[in-house]
Amino acid sequence: MAAPVRMLSRMSFIASPLLSALVLSSGLLWPNHALFLWLAVPSLVLAVVSSVHHAEVIAHKVGEPYGTLVLALAVTVIEVALVLSMMLAGGAHAATVPRDTIYAAVMIICNGVVGVCLLAGGLRHKEQLFRIEGTGSGLAALVVMSTLVLVLPSLTTSAPGANYTASQLIFVAAGSLVLWLVFVFIQTVRHRDYFLPAQDVADEAVHAAPPSRHMAWLSFALLMVALVAVVGLAKLLSPSLESLVRRWEAPPAVVGTLIAIIVLAPETWAAFRAAQANRLQTSMNLAIGSALASIGLTIPLVVLAAVWLGLPLTLGLDPKDMALLALTFLVGSITLASGRTNLMQGAIHLVVFAAFLFLSFVP
């Protein structure tokens, strides 16, 4: 009986990305059709769940931390494509889209994802451990990159407003890319052991046979399909989100926040599952790695497009958002300093995340 159940489960994870892609295709042809609007949300959920499953298959095949890096890179690359498409389509009206997207991603990951993982892990396992050698260096790089990209534009004087000059943009883009590349080198080559979770004898995944090469490549292809479906469906649902935001009379940046939440859903669910399985190191790898990739990959490509095509680009945050960003990094440096976590730390991060969401709607 177990074999047919496993076969049925495997077939469902193969079919789910394809069904979500089919719904996305129908949405591209008939974006305002009532049937598409009814199917879009459940298809989005299916795409998120299946993307996490296939990322876990790849992670089991290639091992940590390469598995978490695959999911973080895949989501970030598609997120970059989404941001660039909005910039090219929106022109001057989309000058703040990269800023809003990156800021929302950092706040969602560092407070929402980390908070949920610490709270869930603390409730189930009381205390959890992770290696601060890798997470600490990643958090330090994230603080530097976020300050260069999101804070300093509001403080420099060479360009009016919260903007950088072209030379400043190139310098910040190069610095962000270098830091991200060094972090990936440390994570995968020089100090890979800093990012390896301790094996849990109770975790069946540790002792399970790895998937075949054929299954790993199939999961990689289906992961790409599922992630494209996630971002594509989020993009097609954005007009409905915009009308909902206008009805609530909320600031325009809320749309970027809502889309970022949807796009980051696969990583959030994967990190949550790892924390529940007492693999908090995997959760931290996903969280910090995703936040770094969100800046280290997005900013160089966005800056290249802005300088080459002459697109307007506003990166500097307002004082309220800078204060929340500073609070996030201050709290993170305290709660993650010991490498030992409990549910209190998760509650702290989630309160900061709730403040970010509330003040996004009520600035």
C-alpha cells in the first residue's frame, strides 16, 4: 500500500507545476477571465508547495549548502526578471520599484522568515542550534550591502533627493556583487562546514537514499517551471492587488510588499519545514543567503539597466523605513549572536515584522 501512495504523491508533485504553468498560460491569454481569477490563487499555492518539494529533492542529491543555494538563486533570478520587466514597462513611475522590492525582501526574510522559523522550532524543540561562523558573516555582509544600497542614497549630496549619481551606482553595484560572490565562495568552497547542519538521528531524510540523477534533473526542471508559475501568477494578480490597495487607500509600496511575500513563499515554506525538522542551520542558510542574493544579484543588474537605458532609479529609504531597517539588524545581531535560539527570539522578530507590515499600510 505504501508504494502506490508514494507513487501517487510523486505524480502529484510532477503534475502540480505543469498545472500551475497551464493556468499561467491561460492567464496570459485571458487575464481578466473569471475562471482564471478563480484558479490563480490555488494554482499559486500548488506552485509554492511543489517548488519546495523539488528544491528538497535537489538538496538531498547535491547536499548542503548547495541545495539551499539552488532555491535561493532560482527565486532571486526570477525576482530580478520581474523587477526589470516592471522598470522597463513603468518608466519614471517605476523608479522606486527596486528599492521597495529589496527593502520588503530584507524585512520579510530577516523578520518574517527568521521569526517564523525560530518560533516554530522553539515550540517543537525548545532550543535549537546553528553555527554562528557562517550566519554571522552573512548577516554582517547583509548589513553592509543594505546600508550602501538603501540608506546612503538618502544621505549623499552629489545627486538630488534619495538618488545616487551614475558613478556611485556603479560603485555600489560592484561592491554588492563582490560581497555576494565572496559569501558564496565561503559557503560552498572555503568554509563549507560553517553552513552544514548537524545530522539528526531522528531525521529520516539524513539516512534516506539520495534520488537518482534522472530524478534530480527532473526536479530541477520542474522547480524552474514552478518558480516561473509563482512569479508569473503573482505578476498577473498584481492588478487585482493594486485595486485592493486603492480600495484600502494604502500607499503604492504595499503592492511591492504583497508581491514580495508571494514570491518569497517557496523559501519561507522550505525554511519553516527545516526548522520543524530541527534543521535550523538549513533555515538560516535559506534566510541569509536569500537576502544576500536579493541585493547582490538584483542591484548589479538593475544598475546596469538603469545606466545603460537611462532609466530613473531611486534607492534611498525614508526615515521611518531606515529606522525599521536599523532595528531589524540590531535585533538580529542580538538574537542570533549565540547560535542558540528559543521561541522568545522568534516572537521578537515577528513583532518587528508585524510593525513593518502595519506601518506599510498606515505610514
